[in-house]
Amino acid sequence: MVMLFSLACLLLGAVLSVQAGRYPAWTARMETAGGLALVTGLAVIGVGLKLSV
């Protein structure tokens, strides 16, 4: 479950960051949300590794 959530966060962050250029009025918000999603996904991976060891 944790792995799927982290994968979803990483993919969502990448998609938001890539698609931000298509919406000039929302670029900053989409890049911020994408960055937060990427950081959240990496944090969840770190927590999952800490719990599994």
C-alpha cells in the first residue's frame, strides 16, 4: 500500500511539473504542487524503508 501511494505521488508530481507549461496562469501553482508531490513520494519511500528494516 505504501509503495503504491509513493508511486502515485511521484507520478503525479512529474505529470504536474511537465504539464505546467501548458497553463501559463497556473504554472507556479502546478510546479509547486508537483514539487510537493515529489517530495512527499520520496518521504513515503524513506518511511517505508525505515519501517521495513
